Amino acid sequence: MVQDNDKLAVLGGTPIRAEPYPAWPQAERAELEQVGRVLEGQRWFAGPRGDDPESLGVEFARRFAKMHGADFAHPVANGSVAIEIALRALGVSPGDEVIVPCYTFLSTATSVLMLGAIPVFADIDPRTYCLDPADVARKISEATAAVIPVHLGGQMADMPALQELCKGKGIAIVEDCAQAIGAGLPGGRAGTWGQAATFSFQSNKTITAGEGGLVMAGDPEIAERLRAFTAFGRLAGEGAGRSSAYVSQLLSSNYRLSEMQAAVLLAQLEKFPGQDQRRQENAAYLNQDISQIPGLEHISDGKEESRHGYYYYLLRYQPDEFAGLAPQRLAAALAAEGVPFLPGDTAPIYHNPVFRPENLTQFLCPEVLERYRTVVNLDDPGCPQAEEACNRTLILRHQVLLGSREDMDDILEALAKVRRLCPQLTDK
Ligand SMILES: Cc1ncc(COP(=O)(O)O)c(C=O)c1O
């Protein structure tokens, strides 16, 4: 294509490319066949406790656990209730404090509030965009019951440092692995570092059934509580008379995954290793050249031994190398060149109105709300790195990394072009 290389596409110049990048989610024959088998059979749910040995959900969870080197995994309805169930199984109670990163999807923190507990927002490490252990150390108090590290975009949090901080203090770790399927560090994959872990299979995720989730634990007693909290609090082998599977000992609701979703997930899981390999190769290729473009840095711990999940390919830019443009304008300019960049989060999650104390009066009891007001200071949340990240981050979604080598070259070309010509945007 002959290109008008001196004008940004967003201003009417010729884009770098017109062909779309791979779309997501992707379904093929395997998904259709698996769902067809469920629909034709008599088993549309996984049983009263959601753990029938022949259920597809249990089969999926077993294989998913194996892929992560975990002892136990159990399917649940989504990644948000997974966090609630995990916290409940670990005994987190109303009024307890749970430290969460402020740069994440908001349900990492709202799941804490759903229990009547207090989310305490901690800052991120600007290299990884995951919880900064030093800030976690500052925010631990007598009331801290748990910490929820999020492996943001597939980059693992510093789990050895967080383990060290929590050890011997009765503080549980629940890994929020919603964005980190298949990720890992030397010493273990995502989901195996804390007392419990959670995953999401929502539509954007690298394995998806549109919705879906999973909980993991190493300790068999916690595993049993996770199972029970997934299905009306039904503990195994308890109760008398009528089938014990229908007796509830713990207070909970219904958070089971359906067998149709499990069928889709089984098909997706089969494809995951090949897709993951492709993303790893393309990301490695991009990483080599990204560092040659001044003012751009790929967000990662930079360690060869770490395994990134590549849910997001996150780029941090120096605004002065990009004409001081905000992420929204820069992403729009790149998207106009044909590369579907998105702006990173525009604000840390504590800016959501849901976290204002006046909006929580129905959900926290008065004493807990009082403490919430003092612990969570929304006027001065003390998370400067997360605030800064919101002004200088761009995202590529994982499906873009499923493209060809030429597709990756177009990403690099678009970044270089937009960097060179972005001063054209400042006087518009
Ligand atoms: C970090 C994180 N935590 C939790 C969730 C919640 O998962 P779900 O959408 O399945 O409820 C998501 C994604 O949606 C997420 O990205």
C-alpha cells in the first residue's frame, strides 16, 4: 500500500493497515460438539453440590488444576463470586480488613464489601502494575485478615515478598488470577501461592464461556468449604434422613457453573496451550523492538524465569515523548492506524462511586462503616503510582497477540509513526 506517511490516520492520513486483528471470543466445531452433547443428554447441571464426579464442570476443573500444578479446583459462576466464596471459606468476616490493589477490575474490592468486610486499597509497583509489597506492609493492621494480589494483565505479583509479609500473622492470601490463566513464577503457577485463588472465564478472558469462574485451594478443609459455599452451604456427608446432598450447614447461595458453560470451557482448554504459545512468541518478538522506541516500556517484572499470562500487553509511555497526550487520545490515534490499542484504566477503582461511604450505608453495619471512613480515606488514598499509571498506559488485548509476525510488525510501525507525528495532535 502506498502510504501517506506524513499524516496521522486520525487526521485523514493513510492508516498503516486496514485488515482487522483476530477477534475474541472464538468458537469452533469443538465448542459446538461439546455443548451439543450436553443438550442431548440428561445432565444439564453438576448435581446438588456441583461436584458430581461425572460432571463436565468437575472434569474441566480437574484438568485446569493440573495445568496449574494445583491440588484442587472447583467451578463457580464467575470470577467475582469466586473471590467472595474464597474469602468466606477462609473465614473472613464482617469488619475484617482485606488489602487489595487499587489498579484492577473493581470486583476485586467489591467482593470484599459483599461480605461486610473493608477493602483497604494499596498502591502498585510501577514496573509490574501489581500490588507493591512495601505499601501492603504499610497498610497491614491488627484487623487485616487477607490480602488479594491481582496478577494484572497476566503479570504475576511478587508472591514470594507477599508470602513473607503475611507469614505468621494469620493473614490469608487469595490470588485473584482472573487475568492470569497459565501464568507463573519459579516455584509455582498462578493459583498455587496463597491459601486460595480465583479465576474468571468471562468473555474477554483467555479461556471463556462468556461467563464462568473457578476457585482453587491446597488445604482439603478449605477445598471442602469452597465446594460448600458454591452450592447453598452443603457440606459433604452431613445431615440425615433425606439425601444428605440437600442439607445445608453454612449460609450461602447458588454459585454453580452450568454444564453448558463447562462444555465450552473444556473445548477452550484444549486450544489454550497452542494459543498461549503463539502469544508468548509474539510478545517476545514485540518486547525486543518496543524498547527501541524511545519513551515506551512493556510492563513486566523483566525476569526471564517468570511466565506472563499475556491477558494484556501493557505499555507504559513517557508523556513527553508523545506530545503530552492522554492515553485516550493516543489509543485513538493508534486505533485509527488499524491497531486496536485501548487506553489503560482511566482511574484507580476507589474513584468509583460505589466506594463512597454514603453509598454503603445499606451494606456495612454502622460500626464497620465508621471504621471504613477512617481506614479508606478517599480524599487522600495514598496510591500515587496507580494515579500516575492512569495517565500513561496503553493496552493491547490478548487476541491481538494471536496474529501473524506481519501483524506484530504493523504494531511496531504504528507506534513509531504515532510517536513521530503525534505533535500534529496537540494543536487540534
Ligand atoms: C482482576 C479481575 N478480578 C475479577 C474479575 C471478575 O470476574 P467476572 O467478570 O468473571 O466476575 C475480573 C474480570 O472480569 C478481573 O479482571
